[in-house]
Amino acid sequence: MQNRMFTSYRGALVRGVIAVIAGGLAVFVPNITLQSIVVYIGLLILLGGLVSLLFALRSKNPSGRNMLMTQAVFNLIIGILFVALPATMVKIFVIVLGIGFLFIGIFQLMGALNARHEYGWSWIYFIISVLVIIAGGVMLANPFSSAETILTFIGVLLLIYGLAELYMSWKLSRQPKTYHGKEVTDTHFEEL
């Protein structure tokens, strides 16, 4: 039995429309989209914290209760921060990502410099490591703009994917339908 959500033109149409809407929001209003994503994540973390708190209050095991209570408090604090300060949380995320890129680039650069005599392609690793270091520096220099740029790039990819799905939906809708190996029209298909 085939999955109609993935093989039908309707499934492709739904996926295409959702991707185009999400990609359009990410490209044309990245600031609002980025903060909305952070608020949504914050609400999910808050929900997890409330569930942990509920389980902690109902737990009869003291060590399990303490662990759940600690987790609940941590989740509630982080969730409140995400919901109350979405722009700040985006900056913190991008700063951490920028620091990670700097460290990865530096370690990769050291590896490229050490291997430059052993391998003929070490210049590629050198270029990649320098680009990663530059990306980390740019993210640290202007974290919110960097986050918007990343989101815009993802939005462009979603738009391309969505348009491809819409095209696939159109192509699938133009194929003749078959019923037990026989080609039928829409009116005949409904009668069967």
C-alpha cells in the first residue's frame, strides 16, 4: 500500500504551500520570524518545565522528586527567558555559534598548517579554515544580523524546495489516473 501523502499531487501541494509560506516569512520578515521561533521554543521549554513540576509533585521517590524539581526549575527559568527576551536569546545563540566557529576554524587551521607538507590538498583545508574563522568573527561582530542572514538563507532554500514541490504537484495532477491497471478519467474514477 503506497503512502498517498508522499505520492499524490495533493501531498506535494500541501508541502509546497507550507514551504513557500515558511520560506517567504524567513526571507521577507526575518526579524519577526526569528523572534517568533525563539518564543515558540520558549513556550515548549515552559511546557516541559510544567510537566516536570507536575511529575515532581506527584513523585513518591525523594531522589526522583529532587531531580524532577531541579529540571522543572531550570526549564521554567530558561523558558521564561526565551519568551520574555527573544532578541537577547537569539544573540546568545549566535554568539555561542560564532565562538564555536572560531574554535573549529583555529583547530582546522593548525591541522592544515601541520599537514601542509604531507598532503598536496592542504591549501583547501587552509582556505576552509580561514573562511570558518571569518564566519565566526562576523557572527560575533553582529550577532542579530548574522542570525537574520542565516534565517534568510534557510528561507531561500525553503522557497526553492516549496516551488519544486508545487511544480511536482502540478506534474502529478496532470498524470492519468489508473484503477487496477486501467487508465480512467476523473468522472469514471469517482464512479468506481
